[in-house]
Amino acid sequence: VSAENMDKPHMVTCTAPVNIAVIKYWGKRNEELILPINSSLSVTLHQDQLKTTTTVATSRSFEEDRIWLNGKEEDISHPRIQSCLREIRRLARKRRNDGDPGLDSATLSHKVHICSVNNFPTAAGLASSAAGFACLVYTLARVFGVEGELSVIARQGSGSACRSMYGGFVQWIMGLQDDGKDSLAQQVEPETHWPELRILVLVASAARKSVGSTSGMQTSVQSSCLLKHRADSVVSGRMVEMIEAVRKKDFPAFAELTMKDSNQFHATCLDTYPPIFYLNSVSQQVINLVHRYNQHYGETRVAYSFDAGPNAVIFTLQKHVSEFVQVVQHFFPPETNGEDFFKGLAVNRVSLSDELKQGIGLEPMPKGINYIISTKAGPGPCVVKDPTQHLLTSDGLPKKTV
Amino acid sequence: VSAENMDKPHMVTCTAPVNIAVIKYWGKRNEELILPINSSLSVTLHQDQLKTTTTVATSRSFEEDRIWLNGKEEDISHPRIQSCLREIRRLARKRRNDGDPGLDSATLSHKVHICSVNNFPTAAGLASSAAGFACLVYTLARVFGVEGELSVIARQGSGSACRSMYGGFVQWIMGLQDDGKDSLAQQVEPETHWPELRILVLVASAARKSVGSTSGMQTSVQSSCLLKHRADSVVSGRMVEMIEAVRKKDFPAFAELTMKDSNQFHATCLDTYPPIFYLNSVSQQVINLVHRYNQHYGETRVAYSFDAGPNAVIFTLQKHVSEFVQVVQHFFPPETNGEDFFKGLAVNRVSLSDELKQGIGLEPMPKGINYIISTKAGPGPCVVKDPTQHLLTSDGLPKKTV
């Protein structure tokens, strides 16, 4: 190994997905370790539409750990980033001490440069921290040659990040131990399990930023007796029901439980003191629209779920996507009917019957929704093999295009 | 008694108040008897601002029972009206059979004409059925010479009507018996107890009619596990706390519990499937405004409560009314700054400091609130002695002015 090669950074680039919980996580029993008060279950969204890409480089020439997020250098001393770095390095040391021959011993003492970008605007309000921390942990693990249970580390970056460590349908088992070692993610079914399932993200028109989820869930845990009841007595039964619905691909059961759990999460936000509102008038109208659409057909064809913001995530089956997307466009007429309204997987254009429009019978809400991203369940984090895709130059600094 | 006098109707006119619950009633365990799943507590509003007036006439010349509500004849066969008529006549028969000498035996066999009006627009969305049924039962009782526990009868007209049978601070004890005889209202403190307490009704701009409370609470009882938990495990403790706060005139304790209980009620509506939304964007903004106002002063000066609609009921103390009303006008600028915006008890005009406006820091929401009714706690139902105030003519038909 020449001196030149010794200075050239060791570099790995990976991508990781966003996930959307259908049994919601809200509330920690341990703030530092990020241990939740209840288990949760999510669907991993496909990275063709929504993903984080992260490059991690190590070099003996780097003088300090550094991080760039979406083109801007950020403070690496952020406690949650430090938790992930510390835990990965601890595992790497453990492997070296256990005598793993494949481990590059020098790398462990090197500083890292981290560069991360999302392929979707942060302003879209699509909880990007889950994809971000999953990608960070997955990439660091590859760089340091660490294998095994990584979701417990991702969890310490951002709770829901542990679920982004797997594709398809993923549960985060709350665990019982004080040290959090049993609070981890497990794949329930892979992304290939339910190919008919489709997901639409309805990006609501920019609203003021509401209460952040970290401080919001703290206030909820402190003040909402309904949240305590939910965590203690409701969620465990719902986890069993949801896993069964997913396994059986029982759309009506999956859809109804998804809607009920989203509503119950927002109910506990309203029971928080002072109350937290994440659903605005557009969200309420999407909820009304979904129920009226289902009622019109006398079956549950579509479900909604809302996280800590006004955007709706819609679940439906492939055969209903075209019509429902048209329904959304009809009741939330966009500024222009251009193609900008539809992003992601191609959707056929259909026309709506007057009977359906009248059956729904809501007052259209112009410009309530900015655009729709059409996607589906997708795989977990991946390594990007093409070296031209690295986000850092051989000097270990972000490429200009980032 | 001459034949002419025999035909002249026996006529009584009474008034009854609206009440606003601070521990909310939502959900019945018996639909027909109107037995609630939890106790509740309310403040009776003063009749100078909001009241129902009812005249009941009996005459041997009337051929059938008839009823006019707000100038329009309605179907007397409505089950809840029939419940009240039946129960009052049963009590009257019981008294006659028990040999009460003061009872006009003839009256019992006569038909009744009932005429009822509110001094506030129904469109204001101020649960008028409580005042209406309280007034009906109170007036019928006077006509038939019935005394004693009338709140159990008013309860069978409209649950919350039982609380309008008393002035001041009133609890509706849920009771345990299947026949409902122990599900009744009791005065906790009279209206004179807390003279500094002031109440503002913020009438939100007319929204579409949402789910009615009767069917809404049915759906909630069937589908919301959070409502069940609230009724089984939360409300009884809150009743004790609320009665203590009222007895001690502890405004911060009263105010915080009032807000928490309103929020919890609306949380159970959101946990209902399909979910019920009574709070619109104006309601959410009033809630934000109240919390920011209290936060600005570092003490709880103002509280909100919302029933099954978007109107806010504000509780505060006399010394804060002028400023808070001005704050509402500032953040919900009315169409014109005319006097039409302020109704009820006179409110001094003050000017707001820039510090306060900036401290609250909300975006004003023009025309969000139509008007404010300023009122206070008031007495229970009263007899109107002035015969010119009867709503029926000596023929037993509504006066033209009704």
C-alpha cells in the first residue's frame, strides 16, 4: 500500500428509505436511548420516489469528524449523531478485539466525513430524519465493517429510523429492558409480499410549522392520560391485528386499522396539554373524502394516515389508484392541471362519473394539495456500487453538485 | 265558575337558561332513558343574554296536544317531547291519587298547547335543546301543579337539559340504577357564589352543520376505546377536582381542568370511527390564542370550552374581560368594527399594547368570529308573572309577534 493510497479516503455510499407508520409511535419511556412507550408498525416506501443518499469517507488525513446535510455543513456534535457514531465505533472495536481478520484496523482511528442528501424537498414535511439516520447508520456500518443488529443503533438517532433499516412491512418491538437492547426493528413481510398495495403521499399546501415531534411527544407523555391508556392497553392488541392483516393481505382490515390508529394518535395530541394540532382543514377534508369515497362504494378501498403534519399518506390497491387520484384532483383542484400535480409512479388518467362526484358531495377546496407522489412498498437500505455516485470528492469534501 | 271561565285556558309562562359543560357529557348507556356513561358539570348562563321562553296552556276546548317552536308548529309526537309530557302527567296523576287537595283535577285530562321561543338565533349553534327541554318540563310542571325532582324528567327530553333546571354550578350525577331514577342534576353552588366569573360566547362564522350530537355520541360509544377509558377511569376524578375548584373559586384550577376536559372530549370525537370533527380552523386558532395569552402573562387568566360545534365559550374573571375581548377583536378582525360585534354585558374598550400583540404573535384571521356575547353565571328556570308576556293568545294560538 503506497503512501498515496493510504491518504485516499475509504468511501462508501448507501441509500435508505422513508417509512410511514400504520400503528403509530408517539412517546418515549427513555429520552436518551429513545425507547418508546409502545410498539409500532410501518410500511417502507420505495426509494425510487423517496430516499436519502449518504456517503461516508474515512481517511487518516481527516482532522475531525464532519457532516454535510443537503449541501450545508452541520454541527457534528449533535447528541443523536454522536450516539450513532459512538455505537458503530464501539461495535467495530469489539469485532477487532474479538479478532475479526477481515477488519481494517487502521480505519477505526480515522475521522469520518459524512455527506447526506434527500431526493425530496425537506419542506414537503416527509419525516426525513428516519431515512437520514437509517442511512447514516447503514453507511457507517459498511465503512467500519460492522454487521448484525443495526436497528438498535439507528433507533438512537431517531426512533422511527430503526424501521427504515428494513424493506416492506416492519415492526418496531418496544422491548422491555432498561438498556434498550431488545427495542429493535424486525421485518414482518418483505416488500414483494403485497405487490398490489399502492401508496400516495398528498403533500398539503405549506402550513406554519407546528410543534416538533420530539417536544410534542414529551408533552403528550407528561399530560395525556389517553396516551398512557393507548400505550398500556390498546396498541399491543392492534399490533397483533395489523400483523395478521398484512400477512393475509386483507386490505379492508389493514385500511380500517390504519385509519383508526392515525385518528387515535391525533386524538392523544388533542388530549395533550396544551393541545397539539397536526391536522388542518385540508387534512380534515381528506379524511372526509376518504370516508365518503369508501361509503359510496360500500367497501373500504382507500385509507389515510397522518404523521406529525398535515400531509396525508393514502393506502389503496393498484386497481383503485387511477380513480382515487382523479377524485383528489377534483376535490382539491390544483392551481394548474399540469403534470406537476402528479409525481412518482405513472398513473392513468380516467374521468369521473357525475354519480361518484355527487355521491361524495364535498365542496372542492382549491389549492389545498400541492402535489401527489405515487409510490409503493420498497426495499431497505442499499449500497450504491457506482463510485461516480459518491457525494464526496477524493479530498473528502462535498461535490459541487450536492 | 262560569262556563266561559271553564273554556278560558289555564296558562303559565316560564323561562329557562342555557348551560355550558366544563366536564363534558358524551355518550349514553341507555338511549331511551338518556342515561349517560359519565357524570358532568356545567355553568348555567344568565338568562338576560340567552334563554328559552315557553308558554303552556291547557283548556278543555283543546282537541289535541300541539307545539310551536320559534314560530313554527312542530310534530308533538316527537318521542322526547312525549317522554316529558308523559312523565309530568304521570307525576300529576300520582299526586292526585295521593289526595293532594290543591290539585285542579280537571286540568289533568285537558290537552296542552305549547309555544316556545329562544332569544338567540338557532343558527348560533348554542345547544338550545337543553334550555328548550328544561323550560318545557319546568312550565308543564307548573301547569299541572307538579313539584319535586324534575331534572330526571328534563333529562329524558335532552340529557344536558337536566343541568338547566338549576342556576349557578350544576352537576349531573350519572347514577347507577337501570331505571335512571338516580341520574339527576344537583346544584353545586348557586349563581351568586362566584360573581367575578365572566363568560364570553365567541360565535364562529357559520360553518356547515357537522354530525349531530345524538348520532355522534352513539358512534363514539360504539367505536372509541378512548371514550370508554375516559368514562370508566378519568371523569370521576375530574368531577371531584372540578367541584373543589368551583367551591374554592380557584380560577387557574377551574380553567385548566375546563380546557383539558374540552380537549379530551374532542379527542374522543377524533378517536371515533369515522372520526368526528367539531373544531375547525377558527376553533384551533382560539385555542392557540388562549394558550398564548395565558403564557404571555405567566398565569391562567382565560379558558376555553367547545361543545359539538366550532363556537368557543370563554371563561375569565371580570378584571380580564375588557382586555381579552379586545384581543379577540384584534386577532379575529370583524367585517366592521361596529358595536354589532359585542353583545350582552357591557364591556369597556381598552387599547392593547404592542408587547401583548407581539407576545401572542398569531396571524389575524379576518371574519373568523361573527360576534361575542358577554354573559355570566345565572339562575335556573323562572316563572314569568306578567300575563302580557304569554306567548299564546286566550284562544291558545301563538301571538302574531312570536
